[in-house]
Amino acid sequence: MNKNDKYRYLIFFLLCGLLLLSTEVFAADKVLDVNQLIHSPLSLTEYFDVLEDPGQTLTLADVQKPDIASHFKSEQASAMALNYGLTRSAYWLRLSLRNASDHPVERMLEITYPLLSSVQLHQSRTDGTYRSLATGSVMPFAMRPYPNRAFIFPLTLPAHSSQVVYLRIQSATTVIIPARLWEPLAFHVYERNDYIVQGWYFGMAAAMILFNFLLFIALRDGVYFLYVSFATCMALGVAIQKGLAKEFLWPDAAIWADLSNSFGYLPALAAMLFFMRGMLDTAKNFPKLDRLLKALVGGCILIPIGLAVSVQTFTMPAIVFIIAGLILTFGSAVFCALKRQRSAYFFVASYIVLFLAAMMSSLLYFGLVPANMLMTFGMQFGSAVEMLLLAFALADRFIIIRHKAINDVKQVNASLEQRLQEREAELTEAHHRLRRIEQRQLLSQERQRMMQDMHDGLGSSLVSALRVVEHGRMSEAEVAQVLRGCIDDLKLAIDSMEPVEADLLLLLATLRFRLGPRLESTGIALRWEVNNVPPLDWLDPKNALHILRILQEAFTNIIKHTRATEIRVATGVQNDQVAVTITDNGQGFPVASTLRGDGVSGKGLSNQIRRAEAVGAEISWESNDVGTCLTLRLPIKRKQV
């Protein structure tokens, strides 16, 4: 064997050794010491070796073969996540871990993108076998090795050991792999805070939804229902994106999980378009823009149908449509704002906030901004602020409607007040006109009554006396008596015109004043036993004259026919009547025969009865040898006929 042959054999053995150790060489390209983790997580992006599997056919055994293992690509860019976009390929990730300490170490491997359809983990054991775990959005939630909205894999590394972990990732939607390694206690603190923030967001969303739903029930305004629909769809979209829908709403769904991951925000976009149309009243104010918004709503309805047919085929069109729809919606809001549509300002502000939140999340995934609470929960903060701004838009709309309603009410009240004043003026004028007509009618009626009374009383007496005198059959004394009777009739007519204000006692006092001197001249004593009686609201001049004539006739009959020496006048109340009694101590007369007309005096009694009936009163006589009592019963409240 010459010297050249020796070199050939040496090179051959070295190549064989390198070939046998190639797997370990590739695995050890960049090894992560798990003991460097204390309280903060470590992004695994730069520690991964990545292999693309376009046909989705490679197995764990396949990727460990040297010819395939050599295709793993290392030196990934430092970022929070690996992002391969929308792809049909599966991706294998290889991670080398080392525990140089004297005790076992536990770690938590977290993949925070919960929309991945399939996630498999293969961890090597000390005996050369692998522990395999499988989960993903299409698999039941109960199969996850750790119950969390994200994909969590607990890892245990023995003391003084090195392990290789393989991850196989495949998704019907975009493939984004934000992987971090946690120390368990730090992860539990983070997990608790994460669910607190999620609970805060969904609690606020539920409060906004419930409050505006109650307003919708109370006000019956469809815009509030549209807001409730938008807020519900937006909260549902966030729940899908954050993996909470898989955890709490449909934990066992498979196909639906993939579909909902694809069009999670489409219902929110459609509800937003409906809400914006209702708030800005685009059908009335901007008809052309309204047609564009209707077309976008139609697209929001058609895209899920395409996704149901093929998720892989229609996911990219859905993403393009959502981006275009958001841009067009934002442009529509800006256009309405430029047209001085007040509610549009709130829409512009809410869209800007939501776009900033989406931008912050994207920058965080690409590692361009540091991870903090604002960046990590940017979508929740942005969505919450958007809901609040749109709720403020509703409140502002309510204030505008309220002010408009108040102004309308004020204008209506002013118009009604003006019409009322005009109507009051018309009614006042009509009232005055009717009063003048009524006064003229009253004067005419009173004039006719006085003429009738004077014709029937004073005129009749004078005509009768004139005829007797002309024929020489009346002495001077008789003529004087007739004239005194005429004067009494005239005085009665005058007294009846005096305002007595429904006071019967005042009317009786007037009669006493007129008849007092006449009674004294005949030597007849007058006993006045008049008591207070209720007022008679029907006692007008016409009725007063009837009462005076009835009483005057009674006094005249006593003076002329009874030879009485005393007359007693009394009043009292009997049930619902006022009784006026005139009693004398002269000779009596047969009441029944007189009322039948047997004699001259019957005519006077008939006149008294007629006058009593005219005022709704009752009159009666009681007469015997010791005197006569006339009772006139007047109603306190006269019945209306």
C-alpha cells in the first residue's frame, strides 16, 4: 500500500463518519439552553430549522433521513413569528434543546396562533423513541395536552440531556407560527393575565350589547339593533381569532372550525355596513354610495358560500375582499365626513383606531416592535375603542334627535300658542257679540213683559175704571181706590226690576215697604215673622213679579173682604221648598166653592194659581171662621224643563 492509497482510505472513513453523524450535525446547528429562561418568554423563531412539505406526505421518519434532513433551513430571521402566508404546504420545524443542569427542567412550548388546523409535536426520549402529541383547530379541544386557547405543549428535559423536538404545522388558512418557550410559573402568570384581559374585553362587549339591546326595545329604533348585531359579530370575530370560540363555543367542531377561521370577520363587516347605512341614512343622502355599500354586503354573503365549497380556493379571495371592503368602507366614511355628515366623524375615528390595532398586531408578528400588553392585545383594545366610538355615535345621534324633537315641540307649541291666542281672540269677540245680542234680547223680552204686565194689570184696571166713570156709575172714593190699585200695580212692576240676587227675603222686604202705609191706613196690624231661607237661583225679575202679584192679591183680598185686624207673614223651609205663609184673623170663605168659580172672587184665586204654576210653585188656602191662611211653597232648586 502506497502513501496515496493510505490518504484515499482516510478520506473515505472520514466521509462515512460525517455521513453517519450528519443528523446530529444538523440538529446541533443552533442549540437552545433551556436554563437561560427565568421570568420572560423566549421567541423560538431563530432557533427553528424549517422544512417545507408541499405534498403534505412526509412523516417523522422521513424528515429524519439524511437526504431529507439536509433540506432543513436554519438561520431564520429574528421575529415573533414565522409567517408563510396562505399555502397548501405543511411545515416541519426542528428545535434542539439542551439541559446542562443537574436536575430535570420543565418548560412550556406555546404557539399563540390558534387558527392552525393541525399541530403535531414529536419530542425525543433518552431511549431514542419519540413522544408524539397532536392537536389543532380541527381536532376536539379535549385532545389538547394543555387546556388553553393557544396550543401549549409541556416539555420535560432530564438533567444533562439534549433533545430534538419536531413540530409539524399545517393549516387551511394562513400559516403563522408564533412560538415561545416559557418557564412554567411565568407562563401561569401570563395565562392568568391573558384571560383577565379577554374577560375584560368580552365583558365590556356584552355590556354594550345588552345596553343597546334594551335601548332598542325601549325606543324601537332599528339603528340600535344594527349596532347590537355589529358588536355581537365583532366580538364573535375576535373570539374566533383568539381561539376562545374553539374553547367555549364549538370545542368539538372540525369542518366548522376551519370555515369560521376563514370568514370570522365577514359577518362583522356586513353588520358594520348595515349599521353605517342606517346611521348615515345613505339611501336618502348618498344614493350612489348606498349602492356600493349594498354590493359589499352582497359580497359578504357570497364569500362564505365559496369558502364552504373550498376553503383553500376561496380564502385568498376572501382576504382580498375583506381588505378591499375595509378600504372602501373607510373611504365611504371619509366621503360622508367631508359632506358634513356628523355621525361619519365617529366612523372615521373608529376605523382609524381599528386599522392601527391591526397594524400593531402585524408589526408585532414580524418582530418590528417590542412585545408589550398594548401590542399583544392590540386587536382587543382597538375593537373595544371602536365599539365605544360607535356607541358615542349612537349617543350623539340620540342627542341630535332629542334636540330636534325639542325644537319641533317648541315650534309646535309656539304655533299652537299663536293659534290659541287667535282662537281666544275670536272666542272673546264672539262672546262679546253674543253678550250684546243676549242683552238686546233680554231688553226686548223685558220690554215685552213690562208692556204685557202693564196691559194686563195697570192698563186693564184703567180702562175698566174709565168706562165706569164715563157711565157715571162710580163714586169719587171708588175711583180713588181704583187709581190706588193701579199705582200699586205700577210699583210692583218697578220693584220686580230691582236686583234681588236670588234673595227672597229682600223681595218680601220690598213688598212690606210698599204695603206698610196702606195697612196702617186701614188699621190692620202686621206681624213680620220672616226667617232666613236658602237663596233661590231662579229668582229673576219675571218670576219675582209673579211672586209679588200673588202676595199682593192675598193682601188685597184680606183688606177688601175679611175685616181682619191682624196679618201675620212668616217664612220657613219644608224639605226642598221655601214656604211663605200669610195668615189673617178675619172672616173666612169657602175655599172649594170659590175655586170652582161660585162667586166673583174666584177669578183672583185662579190668577194666583196660574202665577204659582208659572214659577213652579204650589199654593193652598185654609180658611174658617177665625181666619184664613195662604201658603205659597217655592222650590229651592227648580227642575229644568
